[in-house]
Amino acid sequence: MTATPHRPHDDVFDVAVIGGGIVGAAIARELSGCDVSVALLEARDDVGDGTSKANTAILHTGFDARPGTLESQLVARGYHLLNAYAKATGIPVEHTGAVLVAWNQEELDALPGLKEKAEANGYEHCRIVDADEVYGVLPHLGEGVLGGLTVPDESIICTWTTNLALATDAQQRGTTILLHHAVTGVDEADGVTTLRTAPGDVRARWVVNAAGLGADHIDRLFGHDRFTVTPRRGELFVFDKLTRPMVDKIVLPVPSSRGKGVLISPTIYGNVMLGPTAEDLTDRTDTGTSEDGFDFLLTKGERLMPRLLAEEVTATYAGLRAAIDHPDYLIEATPGQRYLLVGGIRSTGLTAGIAIAEHVRTVLEEAGLALRTRSDLPDPPQMPNIGEAATRPYQDAELIAADPAYGTIVCFCERVTEGEIRDACHAPLPAHSPEGLRRRTRAMNGRCQGFFCGAAVAALREQHHTHDGCSSQHKDNR
């Protein structure tokens, strides 16, 4: 049988991509747009369930990246690519703009250098403003602002929908998505790499390692010792939607040698976010919040915007970033092994993901993988809107008239309807867990955190649960 992008020849994929986060999904999408068979292996029960789900969800211009780095190049290009992709697929984006706020003379003196850095990165829209102008757009900031730097094109985006759109697009282009496939061993023989996983072996001619927090472990399975991932925990507060009128722009700190610091940002879901912290850990699964983290954020918040701290906190959460001992993205091919490492992708990977995928394609081609763009690509998927800036199903009279399930609200905090829960259970990449439903619909994500709606959401999930896709993705692939 002739090999197609939908079927591996002789049960050997042309490319296996390890890691179903934003970067891995973007790479699988890019490669499955060519005449090769692609598998996307994800250790968990859903795509986007690792580092990608807890991103600060800012679509970066790349104004503050280190000029001349691969990261600066790919973030700048990724900003435009992701903006266009969001329009094509319906990923929620709001172009809020941002202001870097200077609170002392040292920070004020740093603003001209930051403006020059932005211009070196090709971004020329920054402007230095005085304290009056900062308070004019952010009147609820605390006392003591000395000035600021505007970044009018910084935006907020839905990181959950971005990941899901890229993975769905990859699947519709022919990628085989294999969930619960944590790679535990690697064997190389006769030009084929066998990836050992609990559900069964996956064989491929080329392997791309986009495993995020586990990328160094995978790299060592291939015999390398190039870097070590340090899980860096970032804790955040999410404030009630009543706070959103206080913050209609991203409030950025002036970066220091200790890092970028704590920001205040509106979210695509109508909330306001404060964070993150930056704490290096050893446990790569520790996404719990901490008393020290809360104390740190409360102290910072009291300085930045004291009125915000008087409002209700809807949720707290923590994410782990894959920090490495390398100053730039680490994207390197080992042609003799037909292996490509994509490591050290910081939180900017959300913005840069599609550009990283483009770059990966180029590197693979230079390493010897023949890639020819297909002419029969399907249209990109149309994603359900879970953002506040556009019409939601419960607000759409025409949609409700055609299907009353979209007028039956199940989660009242977030205004999620029965129709949306049903759709998420029957999507090309369906929700397999309550957390999967949360990321697809916002159900249980509001003030009550599922206390009121959890039972109803669980009943609907059970009613609409389908084993299609679920069981097929757990089969032995030998």
C-alpha cells in the first residue's frame, strides 16, 4: 500500500513528535502539511495538559527579547503568524496593549535602553511616557509611578484554544495523536527509532523532541547530555470579573537581573491576573501553590494596585516553566540519529510556536528529511469561542433558536451551556476529563470552582462520553 500522510508505511511513521504542548502540536501541524506520516506522542490524557496550560497567555511582540537570538527572531515572526492563525480559526485574542511601569529612578533610567532594545528587535512602536500619562490609562495603580514605556501591540490570547486548535489542525491533516504515550526508552536500528511506551512501541524514521519539562530526559535517552531542565514554578492569582474595568491593559514590570517580575494582566475570560512568582524546584510535578508564593504576590500587589487586593480572588494556580542553563532556544539536529531537539522553550513558546515549527521544518530539511508541501490540505478548524470579547453561545439568539441546548446554561459563573459541553465531548479531540472540559469550555472555572455546577457537568460528560478517539488512541501500535 502506498504511504500517505494518514497511514504510516510498514507501521513506521516518517516523523514522531514527542510532546503535545503548543510547540509539539505546532510542529506536528507543520510537518503533516507535507507528504510525510506524523505521530504526536503525549504522555498525559490530553494535549496541552503540561506547561502550556498554565502560560500567562500573553501574545508577545518580542520587544524585550535579547536581540540577535533565535528566540527574538522566532517570537517576532510568531507574533504575526499566531495573530493570523487566530483570525482564521477563531482563537480568542484581545489587543489590549501594555505599559512597563517604572517605580524608582533606576527603572526610569532603564526605559530608554528598553526602547532601543525593542527597536533592535524590529519593534518601533514603544513610547516613553510620564507618570501622568501612565495614570491616565491605569488610574488604579498604586502611588509612586515615575513613568512608563508603552507597548501598544502586546495582546492577550487563549492559550488553551491555541493548543487545541494546533493539535486539531494537525490531526485533520493526518497526524496520528497518541495520548498516554510517555516515552520510557529508545532503540535505534536500521534507520528506524523505536520509542518504548506503556501502550506499545512507536516506530519512526525521524524523532522530534518537544517534550518541555521532560526534554532533557528524552535527550539523554538518545545518548546526549546537553542541558538540564529546572522546573520553575510560577504562582498566580485570578481575580473576579468585577475587577476587569480596573485593568484594561497589561501592566508589566521593568525587568531586572532577577527576571521579568510580576505583572498584572486582564485575561481573555474577563478576569484579572496577578503573577507569576519564579521559584526553581526539583520536582517536575509540583504545581501546588504555596504560602510563601501567596505572601510574595500579596506584597507585590499591594504596591502595584492596592485596590485590586480588596477584590475577590476567583482562583489561584501554579504552572511550571522549563528553565534551562542556556541563554536561547536550543534547537539542534543530530542527522546521524535522525533526531531533533527542541528544548529550552520558555513561556514565549506560546507566541513563537508556529514560527518554531517553521524553523524546525527548515532544520529537518537541512538534516536530510525530504519534505514536500501537500496541495490537498484541509481548511483550518473553526474553534468554539470561550473569550469575552466576542459573542458566546448563550448570547446568540439565532444559534439558540436552531439548537436550544445552547440556551441551557449549566455553569452559571462562566455562562457555559449544555450545547458547549456536548460539543466538547464529541469534538475531533474530545475532553476525556473534567479538566479537559474546563479548558475547552470554561465550565467550573468561575467563582464557585465547580461547587454548584460540577455534578451537572459530570452528568452531561457521562451522557455524552464517547470511546471514539479515546480507545483508538490507547491501542498498541506495534
